Amino acid sequence: MTQICGTTQLLGVIGHPIAHTLSPAMHNAAIAHLGLDYVYLPFAIAPERLAVAIAGFEAMGVQGFNVTIPHKQAIMPLLTTVTADARAVGAVNTVCRTADGWLGTNTDVLGFMAPLRERSPVSASETVVILGNGGAARAVVAGCDQLGYRQICVVGRSADKRREFMESWRSVPLTSRLSVHSWDDLPQLLPSATLVVNSTPLGMHPQEDRSPLSRTDLQQLPAGAIVYDLIYTPNPTRLLSEARELGAIALDGLEMLVQQGAAALELWIGQRAPVDVMRRTLKDALGLP
């Protein structure tokens, strides 16, 4: 890491909880590699303190920050400007300081699609089941739309949140391919799902022993199905460990984190991010080859 001094510019990530995050390691490695006078810090901010925190960031001169669970939607009214892409997704994961105030955008869609684009093109008949209906799920819906999935099925536990989620997409052309379901519908959805995405925090610290799907659920998936957990630590999560044991293709959230982080860093510093350095740093932190 470069030496911190009186001119060092502040970047960071906000969330609750945030102790699990590897974003500081990844970004500070990139910053050091480029020889920049920045430092990237984690900020644990409870939902009821979000507005106060953003005002504090303004006062401290923070130059930019990432946004993770549970703030991706709640932060939008606190920003001066939100890009069209972020408004379409309905969630912000990256905030930049501008001369006019805070600018919010979303790099999660790009990050989510990156590992899927390396595989065979999506056929016209494929179905995705998305677990969860929060801010992360919105980026997954947008990414699956761009990738060409015929049916995009979102599963949530709260009836009110499911209705709100569906209503928020009414004006978007993909509505005919998007449907929202209760958790009880999973036995009908999973047998045709070629891709299952976990966008919930189940399996993340402090719930490492939990999984959003049981082994019985996973056994219903068709041969060759992909199970994609947006969580990247622990690695693997219980969901991915059991999915792999049952023959599914398992994808974790590491490459999504790398790609969305690189896109965010480029917005803050105005130059290309060292993606290889960022990826290697994460793998080293997780003890991966």
C-alpha cells in the first residue's frame, strides 16, 4: 500500500454487515500497483444511519464509494444524480463525487454477466431462477435480460416486497419475460431452471452454515444447470459446495466482484484498472489457486 499522508484521497465501501468484505484488499492492491495517493476503507453503516453517513462523507471529502447490502436502493434518494442505467436497475452500487454532488451508477450488471459470457450463448428456451428480490437481484434481472434468458423468475419471501419488485419493472420491455414467485413455488420452478442465482445474504457471514436451497431443492435441477452464488466469502458457500457435490456447475461471486470493482475504480481514478492484480489479490486472500 502507498503511504497514507495529508493528501491521501478517501474511497470506500458501505454496508451492514461489512466485516466480510475483501473489497479493501482488492482496491488497495490496485491503488498501490498504480502508485496512486488513495486509500480504500470499509464503513459499517446501519440502515438508520445512512443519511447521516452520506452527509459525513460529503464533509470529509470522500471521493467515491461502493454500496452493498442493504443500501443499494435506500441510497438513491440521497444522491444528486443517478445514471439512467442505475435507474433502470433500480439500485446503485457505485457513487462518485462530482462538481454537482454525488453521482450514483451501477457496475453490478457488468460484473454479474462476466463469468456467464465466457460460457456458451444462452438458448432461446432457457430459464433463470433468482433467489431474493433486493438490490442485487435487480442487477441480476438486468443482466439476464441482456444475456437473453427467455424466462426470468424471481423468488422472494415477503408478499409485499414481491409486489413492489414486480411493479417497479412494469414500464420495462422485459416485463413479459419476468415473473415473481413465493418461496413455495420453487418445486415447480427448479426442474426447468438452467441457471439459479443466489442474491440473498444466506451463506455469508455470520450465516456461513446456512443455504437458501436444501439438497432436495438442488436435486430437482436439470443436468448441466449452473448454480451462481453472488457471495464470494466463504468460498465455497454451503450452497455451492452442495450444488457441486450433486453435479451442478458452481460459480461464485469472485469474478463479479473483480469486474464490478474494476469498473468502479476506473470511474474514480480516470484510468484503466489492473484487473489481473485485483483478481490475484482476491484469490490470495481466499487461499485459492
